[in-house]
Amino acid sequence: KQWYQRRVHGSRAMRRLAIILLFILPVMGLSEPEKVSPISQCQAPPCHVRKIKTKIYIDDALWNGMQENDVDLEKQVEKTVVMINKALAELDNGGYEIQYDQPPVKLNTSDVKVGIKYKDRLDNNRRKIFCSYDIMAHTLRFQEAARKMPNINDVNIRSILPSNSKTGMAEENCVCQEHGHGCVIVLTIRHHNDWTFDGNIFTHEFGHALGAELHDDQFYGLNSF
């Protein structure tokens, strides 16, 4: 009986919360999410697809793991980029397309020279020892090394792909910005046999690099899922 009462009371509480949100959200200026993707617009014709020149770096641990398991690394990159480009093409004014002219490279043998320590600019520029399980460490170390490169502006985005971190991270609004901390994206590979598993997260991070600052729950009042 007590269990039944708690369930009934809980259901009533959820209904009251839904009703409250229904009236409060418009006052807060938050709208409900779009039920379908809006049709992209061309605000200043002619509109053409804009290329994002990208260089892809593979973390040593991921590279070695792919080699040991005989997984076609370049094929995984190709499939994932196709998935991301499909979403980026739906953006306004022609959309965007990731373009990489070189095959992905192993970080340790690449032109980006990372160290065992990095400067944490979010913590009073303290020098810290790199931790492979910390995505912020991956981002700041890679970004610091890339920023020192004399040819940093040869590409729009440099992306590093580790395997033992979490989710993704990107420098916001950095594409076509010659000055700043460096336009980098970190995309964690969780499933070695199918990189497209996290394709939507990767697209999300490219959106930040292109200038999107807010997340859905900061713009919309209700999550569509």
C-alpha cells in the first residue's frame, strides 16, 4: 500500500511539474525544441558549401590499438567524415564540409610536438603533468603544441583523436581566426570498430568550432528526447 501511495503521489507530482513548466517556460523566454529540422536558408545568394580544411591526428594509444586489431583506420575516418558532412551541409548559407587532403597521422610522428607537461590556462597557467584520461588535458596540451607551429594557419582545424578519454571538446568560434589559442577539436573514439557511433558528438564539436556557443538545454526549455 505504501509503495502504491508513493507511486500515485509521484505521478501527481510529475503532472504538476509538467503543468508548471508549460506556463513558466514562455515567461523565461525558452521555447520548445523543433520537432523537425528546419529547412536551411540562403540569406545572401549565391550560397556555396564552405570547406573546412582539417588535419586529423591519431593519439598513439588509439593508433597502436587499431593496428593490433587490424582495423582499417582510414576507412573509419572516411565513414565518420561523411556522416559529419551530411549534418554540416544542412546549415544555412550553403553549409560546410570537412576537407582533409592528407591521411590521418600518428601524433608521435607528426608535426605537432607535444610534451609530458602542459600549461593549464584555466587554472592560472599552472604547469601540469599530462593525464591521458583527462579530456581537458588532451585539449590544452594539443592546443599549446599546435599554437607554437609556424604554419598553424595552413589548416582551419586540427583534430586529435584519443581513445581513453570521454566525449569531445573544441575551441569555440575559432575557424578562420588567425589569432587566439588555436583551433583544435578533441574527438574521443569509444568504439574502435565503428567510429560513427559517436558521429553526432563529433558534429556537435565542429558546431562549436564554427561559432555555436549554446547547448540545446541552454536554448530550449524542454529536451526533445
